[in-house]
Amino acid sequence: MQAAPRRGRHEAQARMNFTPEQLARVAAVLRSNDKRFIALVHAAGLDPAQDLVGADLQRVDFGTDNYANFDFACTDLHGARLDQARGLQIAGFEPPHQAGKKRN
């Protein structure tokens, strides 16, 4: 039985074809001193009203920031920390700190 060919670092890098704009966004996130999710979205230059639709945000800690203008449609939020986040508008989701409150 033959061993599987080893894949080198350069081969893996060759398969990652990022545009200069994408690389600049990644670099901006890595340079950011503010590690809050909302700050990283803005550092990357993403439009929260459309660029997070369908994103995989499993296990993200959303902290206590206000996400009123964010669109999380079709987003995977399994295991995400949402209990202190404010302004969330996600169909079928009611943050634990708001559960049971009367709606006007």
C-alpha cells in the first residue's frame, strides 16, 4: 500500500486565492486591538446589513454590543454567545435576558 503524498505548505497556499481587497480586510482584522465581534466587522469594512447573511458564526461571543442594523438571516449561530447582545433581530430568536418580557 502506497503512502498518501504529502502536501506542502506552498501547495495549500496556492489553493487560497484571495484578492488584494480580501487580504487587506484580513490584515485589518489581525491588526485590530479591539477583539469585539462588532469592532472586527467594522475593521474588515463589512456591511453588517448584508455581508453577514449566511455566515458561519458558531461559538462567536457577541458581547454586549448593539446589533440593531445587522442582518443575520440564514446565519449559523449554534453555540454563539448572544445572552448579553442588544438589538438582535433574528427570526425565532429571543435573547434569554428578554424572554418573558411583555411586548407592546
